[in-house]
Amino acid sequence: MKTKNIFFRLFITCIGLICLTSCEFKKNAIPKDLAKQQIIPKPVSVTATGSSFEINSNTTIHYQDEELQPIANYLAEILRPATGFKIPVKVLSSKPSSDHIFLSLSDSIATDEGYKLETKEDGVLIKAKKPAGVFYGVQTLRQLLPAAIEKGTKMTDTLLVATGTVIDNPSYGYRGAMLDVSRHFFGVDDVKRVIDLLSIYKMNRLHLHLSDDQGWRIEIKSWPKLTEIGGSSEVGGGEGGFYTQEQYKDIVKYAQDRFITIVPEIDMPGHTNAALASYPELNCDGKAPELYHGTKVGFSTLCIEKEITYKFVDDVIRELAAITPGEYIHIGGDESHVTPIKDYIYFINKAQKIVEKHGKKVLGWDEIAHSELLPNTVVQYWAKGENALKGIEKGAKVLMSPSKKAYLDMKYDSITRIGLHWAAYIEVDDAYDWNLETYEEGISKENIIGVEGPLWTETVENMDDIEYLIFPRVLGLAEIGWTPTNQRNWEEYKVRLGNHKDRLEALDINYYPSKLVPWKSMANQKIDSISK
Ligand code: TNX
């Protein structure tokens, strides 16, 4: 009888304990405080109201304007596998009564990329002036949900969204990354994954470095040997590759659907060995050099005095412009060490006019400031402040990519396996803790269109390598471009970044786990609370 009693008491205590821990579980799972959410880039304004909305089997995504249907579907495709719910997508002209996620366009939002996300217990409302803003509101909502939604498999947690209001818009219009597909070639699927990942952090430009000494990567129908010969190799002598125009259009469309504009670059007049190897007539001596598999820079140049050079540039830019809806074509212009300066200026002046003739604006590395600049030309600051300042004097705007801060191919420290370090070692704090508008005296906010982190790929061979160098530094760059400078500081950011551990892992990103970041797993937190 006595032992029975003890067992009974033990049983009751166990039940009690289980109840307590599961309540603790629930409590931990409920994001009651919107203000404590860990959004990157940090929104401009967050007001919490202390409750939550649950996404359940009745939840429907409504959109009020046809233009928003693709965004509604995009969100549904994230939620369906994670919840196992149907999550229907429906058009509806006015706000539904309950269990809704409602996407709408409204002139009450002032800026083109801004949005308002309002969550009450009965639903979520995302409002913006333009679809881009609605898309960014959706990305914020995504980060308000548990990291496990990113796995694409059914999760066990209840999906709760903290209530309150986020009002948000970016500081800069150009927030980008660059992928060098010339030194090593990366196929369409890799580029799409980069696009997917950038879009989560509200980045809106992907610059593709499509030609260099080691490889020509875009089909030009009027000059087919560029890809036949020039596309057939890469650094180290691998087989290289190229995008057909159809594949390029597919990338452009995929990016557009995620509000990312592709900025294509044809690097000229230097960095052109792959083109020179493909067509002997582009060389001053009429002789094609060998394909190049090394990593030196600055040894090649187009032949400035030959007429055919400009026919070549015109054909390439014409074909590229026809498949590029974005406003910019990048003409490179960096490190033309074997082009005499007079010739260089002559060439860049002509190349700009060709781009303009085909209806596009020019972007170029900071050396192009030596030439006459067309009114809409943008100078990309990578090496020399004095070049960027010269560009400003000539009326140009600046895109900020200073190599000591923004270069994604720089090693984090001396033991990083891949990457270069000629500009600096760039730890995660160095990549975050600087400001666009104070970096260089004389370059202020009104001169700057935004920020871009270039990933050069001399040492980068596969997607794992790309991810290791880009992540987590690109999250910091995204925040530099989005969040007002006076709302950013490293000490606060590093904690927020640390809380993205589960999300980066759920997205299967091979990120660099910097020791400077207090990485924290929410899954472990729950286990902690049980063991207390
Ligand atoms: C400089 S940045 C280059 C590239 C290299 C890079 C490596 C720039 C405009 N030119 O050709 O790949 O350094 O970090």
C-alpha cells in the first residue's frame, strides 16, 4: 500500500513537471514582443502591442491588386511546406475579417521600397506604395516566424507572429552584391541560390562580372567565338562555361521576381584576355594570345586604335542591352595598366556613348573618373577615394565598394582557407562597423547611390566557398544600405546577428562562424529552460 502511494505521488509529480516544462516551452515559443525580434536589416520603426497572431489551417493570403499575386504565391510557397496547411491565395478588394495575411498597395506609404506591416490577433496587413515594398514586408514577416520555416519541411512549432507595427524604408536605393563568374564559372542554379539568399535581406542588385582575362561568360550571337573559345576555361584550367542568352534571361527574370536587378559587366579595355584569345583581329598585332588560367591582373588591353574594337563593343553592348531590363551596364575600366592613359580616356569616352546609344546608363570602376563622364554615369569606388572625388567633381554619383570594408573576397583573418588579403583582413565587425556617408571625406549621402559587396572568385570554386565568404558579412552590408546610420551599432548588431544562427543553418548556408559573434541557438534555449 505504502509503495503504491509513493508511486502515485511520483506519477503526479512527473505529470506536474511535464506540464510545467511544456508550458515553459509554449511561453518561450510565443513571440509576444515585436520589439525584441531580431530582424536584419534592422527596420526603421517597430511598435509592439504584446500579443500574437497564429498562422493556422484557416489562414488565407489575400492580395488586393493583381500585381501582388506573385508575391502572395511566393509567401504561400514558404508557408505551405512548413505548416502542412493549404494556405490558399485569393484576390480580395477589402481587408478580410480574420485569419488573413493581406497584401495591398496604398499611396499612404511615401517611398517606393517602403512598407508598413501591421499584425493584430486576427491577421497581418502588409501595405506599400509599390510591389517591391510589399515584398520587403513579406521578408520581414518571414523573419518574424521561427527559423525552422526555412527548412522547407513540416515543423512542429505553432507559427506565431508577434503583434504590432513595423514601418520601414531603405536609406539607399542600390543595395547589392557582385559575383565574379569569370575567374570561376558558376551555373544558373548557383546564381539563383545567391539571388534567393540576397533577397531575404532586402538586397536589390546583383552585379555579374561576366568577362575578364580568364573567361567570357555571356553568349554574344554576332561574336560566337567569345564563348566558344573565351568561355572554355577558368582559373586553374577548369572547363569554364557560359550563359546562353536564354539562360541569362532566365536569371534576369528569376531576380526580377525577387525585386533584384541584374547589373551585367563587360570589363574593358583591360581584363580582356579571353576576348583577345577568341578573336585575333581585336589585338593590335593581329595575333591571338593563349587562354589565361592564372590570377595576375592588368596585362591585357583591347586595341584602342582599331575601328573593329568599337564595332565589337557596339555589338556586345547592343546584344546585352537588349536582354537587360535594368538601367545600368557596367563597363569595368579597372586596372588597365597596359593601356596608355590618353588611349584609356579615349576608349572610356567612346564606350560610354555606346552604352548611352543603346538606352542604358554607365557604371564603371573608379578609374573611369579620369575620362569625361556622361551626366548619368556612376563611379564605383573600390580603390581610390581621389578617383571617386574626381567623379563627383564631374557630376557623377558614387556606388560605395571600398575594398578595405566591402570586398567579400578578402579573408576574415590570416587563417581563412580561401580569399585574398591584398586590401585587408575583413572580420565581421570590420565589414559592419563603417558608414557610407563618413567613409571618405568629401563623399556625403547625396553623392552616394548605395553599397555593393563584390565577390571576386580567383580562390572561390563552388557554392560552399561562395557562401563562406559572403555569409555573414553580406547581412551587415545589407543593413548598411538599409538602416539609418544613427540606428546602427556593432554591439547591438552582433547580438542580433548571433540570433540568426538557426535561420542561417535552416537555410543550409555554409557561413563563417566568427568568434566575434555571440551565436545563439533558439533550440538550445528551450532545452535550457527544461533543465532549469
Ligand atoms: C582587383 S576590384 C580587381 C579584380 C580582382 C580583385 C581581387 C577591381 C575593380 N579589380 O580584378 O579580382 O582585385 O580582390
